[in-house]
Amino acid sequence: MTELQEPAPASARPDSTALRWLTLTALVVALDQLSKALILDHYQLYERTGLLPFFEIIRLHNRGAAFSFLASAAGWQRYLFSGLAVAVSLGIVVWLARLRARADWLLAAALALVAGGAIGNVIDRIRFGYVIDFIHVFQAGIWDFPAFMTHQLSPMIHVTQFVLGRLRDNVNLGQGGVVGRGV
């Protein structure tokens, strides 16, 4: 009669790759597309709803990149930005495959957010020829930030997570802790 072996404790198991974070990417894509579907169903182009004195929902069509960069170009930017987004997303998948899920979780989460936003944009560009923007932050008469959508916050979150992760590594190194893996 053979005896059943107990699974190794989590600390003894090898760290799996960070590809599991692609679940977060899929969630970001789903939420991105759901939020844009709601905007398309309930708002006409340029229709707006003020929520706070500095924040409104507005339906805009962005044919350019983030914050309407190159929006007035002749149409070639649709293919350029879609191709770049696909290349970046594939690069992120490769990067995630090389990361350790637990040890590099902060970077993996940030990369997953960026990939989700990029894929959401590609879907919009293929379906409509433009990206749907709908969040507008401003201070009347003083400053006006270009409209954007929720997933465009992902790169900002990513940069913040990346910087905090590097700072954490440097603090650990300075205190005689584990050497950071570098940038």
C-alpha cells in the first residue's frame, strides 16, 4: 500500500511564471469594452454629464493616440497605433513569462494593466476606426486635461508601481537586504 504524499508547502514550491496575471489583462479588457458600450448606448457624440465641478463624462472619438496625439492625421495612424499596441502586448506576454509570479507581482500587475488597455484600444480601432474617450477632468477657465478613458490610467499606475518596486529594491539593498534585480 502506497502512502499519499502531502503537497510541498508554498514556500518550497518553485515560483510559477507571472502569466497568471493575464487574467487581470482580460478583466481590464472586459471592463474597458463594457464601459465603452455603456457610453455608446447612453451618450451621443459630444454629449456630457457633469459629475463634479472638475469632472465629467463626455463621449468623444479619438482617432489619434493617447490624449488625441496625431488625431488629425490622414488615417494611417489607425494602423500604426494598432500595430504598436499589438507589438507591446506581445512583448508584455513574453516579459510576463519570464517574471516570477510572487516575487515580481507588482511589476506583473502593472504590465497586465498596460496590456489590457492596449488590447482595448486595438478592439476599438478595429471596430470603429477610433478609440472612445469619455473621462474629462478640468478646472473651468484655468486648465483642461484632454478626455481619456479608464484604461489610460493603467500606464500611470504601471509607472508608479514600477518606481515603487525599484525604490523597494534599493531600500532593501541599502539595509543589507536582498539585492534588487535592477531595472
